[in-house]
Amino acid sequence: MTTVVILASGSGLRFGDNQPKQFTKLAGLPVLVHTLRSFETFVAVDRVIVVTNEEYVGHVWELAGKHGIRKVHKVIAGGATRQESSRIGLECCDQATEYVLIHDGVRPFISHPVLQRLVDAVKEHGAVDTVIPSADTLVEIDDRGFIRNIPDRSRFRRGQTPQAFSYPLVLEAHRLAGAEGVGNSTDDCALVLRMRQPVFVVEGEEQNIKITYPLDLHLADKLFQLNSLEPALSEPGNHFEGKVFVILGGTRGIGRSVAELLRRNGSASVHALGRTSDPPVDVSCRESLGEILDQIYRREGRIDYVVNCAGDMIRKNVANMSFVEWEDLYRVNISGNFYLAKALMPIWEQQKSGSLMLVGSSSYTRGRGGYAAYSSSKAALVNFCQALAEEVDCWNVKVNVASPGRVQTDLRFRNFGQEAPETLLSPDYVAERILAALTMETTGSVFEIN
């Protein structure tokens, strides 16, 4: 039997949040849930023991149940130090355990290839660490703050987790360390090395980061965006069979591609709405928007997914843009999403589920000359999405943003004229990735499409 001990007892003092960092949201889910899922879907792991703060034991059980993490076998209270928490986790493993992996609960990007390398190696070597090369020069200093030595970095590695062990070996290492007065080791391999037992290494991955500081969470969010869509694209089966879709801006460009792709690939009920649909729908007109959504809801009995592709672009410098143009653009790009959310809230509250995908733009990351209105409205859209996602989470509603790069649409043509097609994304390509993002259990995320 192979057991994983996940250490999730950190207080989060360096993180500067009002809750431990392992429970901070990443892409709409606690960091710990992402970590647990990595082991839940890895077949070579049999059981998982989570070591956490005493006051969070019940909360971890709730998270495991809510998110279908069935391999969690025990959730136990840890100690005052990492070493003590690790020992407690080991002491609580079943005696049938042959091998144990010890992992930081705030490393949510551990991959199956790394796990497989560890599992294969530990059966041969008994103790294995996960390491990556150091890209930085290492500097050894003395007590006065002067450089003592600059070692050859080619022989040094940065340690990660998991670390994998023969269960009897690592348990003995911890008991021996305790008996000899060693009480604050931050590394389980170090305790095995104290017994003069060799420790093999396997190569980890740069993306297997540990979330320690607030900046790490921003990096993790970007990693999640980059890693998430391709696996979802390759998953078999139709996730949308029998579902009810409402596509705003669904008669042209990206919205039309989303609607056509759904109709080709399954039996979803698709309502493609726009200024040229029958009846015409304008997201900036809150009265008509609310009426048509209410009609669809009463006719279908539910609305499962809403994708708002409606948007506008006016490429002008601030000096040349009129007050009316500015207000019209914001009415579509921002107010329209506010009106849409307000119209959907009674529906979400009643059905206790739903998913809203807003379509932004990669322009949200930086304002440039000629894009003041457009870029700022798309940046505001991202913040609106993240705030709304927290507010409607109580109804089990997901709210995300798809942010594509340059797309070959009429809207772009009107602002830029003729461009080389190979430099633009096709609406169908973007539509495929929007639907892939809708299959994921995440909220408050920005899905970059490039």
C-alpha cells in the first residue's frame, strides 16, 4: 500500500492572509483541493492522510466530501513544527503501508509524471527526493555578511516535494531524531540522511511551486490558466448533452461559432441572442435582456450556461474620443455584464446552479495608446468577474472570463482593416477553448486564449 501524507498545518503568517494559505482560493477552489486532486487521480496512490491545524480538521473533511476526494482516509491535527506534523502523519499510517509520500499541501501543481518517477524510484532505493536545478548562482556568506564561498551550482539542486520513502525507514528516522533531541528539521530526507542512509533524487518540475507569499498566488493563478485548457480539450464525451445554453452576441463572430459548435457536437438547447436575432437582444438594454432570459427560463425550466460574447471596440485616442463613444463602449462592455448578472441572479438563486462565461480580451493586461476605453473596460471586466464569482458561490454558480488574443471578427476588421489571416485566431478556435473552459470546476478565473 502507498500512502500520501499531506502537510497542511501552516499558519500562513508569511502569506499575510486571515486564513492559512492552504485554504486560500486558487481558480475558485482552495489550494488544498487542487493538491488533493493530483493524488486522487493518480492510480498508484491508495490512501491520503491530511495533517492540518486542529481547528480546520472538520473543514478539510467538508472539502474532501464536497469535491469528491475519496482517497482521503484520515484528517488529523498536526504539531507545532513541520517535523512534528510529519511524524504525526507517519504514526497514523496503517501498518499495511509499504511506501509513503510526504507532500506540502500548498504545492498544487505536482504532476503525474513526477509522481510516477518517485513511485518507481522508491521501490528500488527506499528514499527519494524531488529536485530541480538551480538557475541562480549560490553564495555562501559568513557571520559578518561577507561572501565565504561561491560553489559550483551544477552540483546543487533545489528541493521540492513529494519525498518518497520506505515506510519503516522514514518512521524509524523520525523516532530516532526525536530520541536524540532533533525537533525542528524542515526536511524528511535530512532525517534519513542522519541515519547514513542514501537518498536518491528524481527530477521535479519548475511549475511545482510552493505557495508561500502573496506573489506566489499570482504566479499560481497564471500557471493554472496556462495548464488548464489543453487537457479539457482532449477529454472525451459531450459534457453539454441536454444542457440549456444562452449565448449573448450569438449571431456574429465568436458567439456564433460557440452556438454552431454546440449544435454540431450534441443535443444542447442553444439560444443564440444578439442585435439581429428574433427577437433582437441588446445587452446594454436591461429591460429587454431581463425579459428574454425570464422567457427562456420559464420555457426550458432552467438555464445551465450563459456565454456573453457581446462587446464593442472603438480604437481612438482619448483626445479624439467623444463622451458618447466612451459611454456607449462602457455600456456594452461593462454595464451590459452587470445587467446580465442582475437578470440571472433570481434564476441562479432558484436553481442553485449555473455557469457564466464572460468574454474579455488579452488587452486587459496593459493599456496602450488608442485603446484607453477598450483596455480599461476589459480590465474592469476581469475584476467584475472575480468579485461576482465570490458573491454567487453560495448558489454553486461559476463565473469566469475567457480572454482571447487577436481574433478574426467583423469588430476587429472595422477597427484595423485587412490583416494577415495567419496573425489572427479564428472564431472557431476560440469557441472550442471557451467550451473547454466551461467544463472545468473553477470560478473567478481568467482563461487566456492565444
